[in-house]
Amino acid sequence: MPQIIPIRDLKKTNELSRMCKNATEPIYITKNGYGDMVIMSIEMYEKKLYMLDAYAKLDEAEEQVRKGKVLDAGESLKSVRKKYDL
């Protein structure tokens, strides 16, 4: 379940930092009862960026397969071995 805190709690910087480090998902900040922003630890942010990059690469690969832009695995390995003299 997501953590939701009012914007006034941003004054409690040490407690907020601890919450971010211990949280398993972003913390939602509300202002006047409405969603205003989201905060998370740097580690969580970097992990999210890594996963977004991985998903984008998978989408690109799936699109290439749909378009038929694929190579035979054996032929591909042969060309790599020849190129790098392996």
C-alpha cells in the first residue's frame, strides 16, 4: 500500500529521508488533500530508470521480431567469430 503524507511533513527532513530509504515504493505527497508530488530514494529512482531502459529495449527487440528483422543464431555466431577471429 502506498505511503501518503501531507506536504507539511516535508519539514521533518530526517524522518522523511529514513522513510524514503525504507520504502519499497514512492511516497506520495498531498497538498490540500490532493496529490501534488512523489518522492523516493536515489536507489529506488535509479532502479526505476534501469527497469524503464530494459523495458524500452525489450519493446524495441519485439518490434524488430514483428518486422522480421531477425538473424539465424548459427549464422550470427559464425559472423561474430569470423569478425573477432575466435
